[in-house]
Amino acid sequence: MVIDGKSRKEVLKVSVSGRIDGTAAPELESYLDNNLSGIKKIEFDFNNVEYISSAGLRVLLKAQKKVASDEGHVLIKHMNDSVKAIFDLTGFSDLFVIK
């Protein structure tokens, strides 16, 4: 997995490539933990995400809870059909703004 992020004001834009599975999820969690101070909106670009496991979903949920407590939200863009199917199957599609 490769993470590329940039923050500007209260927005963190994160591009993720590869698989967000049990092996990679701790890296994403650590990245977010270290970069969410003062952030109210996270924009994930999942254009190059091949797969997300329950461990990856947990990391996203934790980030959502963090920014939602500051009246923020998480936006996920450019999801492929197989990743979108995982979000739909687990009900996570209702928890995030997806475009």
C-alpha cells in the first residue's frame, strides 16, 4: 500500500494505492493518527485501491468518528466496483460520503 497525503487548512487529502488489508491497515491508521490534528474533512482518493478488508474499514470508521466529533466528515472518491461492493455489503456506504 502507498499513502500520499496533503493537508490544507482543515482538509486532509489522502490518495491510497494497493490493498488496505490487515497488514497495511496499521500503516494507514498510524498515518491518520499523526495527521488529523485540526482536520475537519478527510478526502480519500481510492482510484488505485484494489481491496479493503474489515481492518481497513475499521481504520476509516475510526477516522470518521474523529472528524465527526468536530462536525466534519469523510469523503471517499473514485472507488472501483469491487471496493464499492464491500462498502455496500457491510453498510459502510451509509456512513461516508461517496462520490
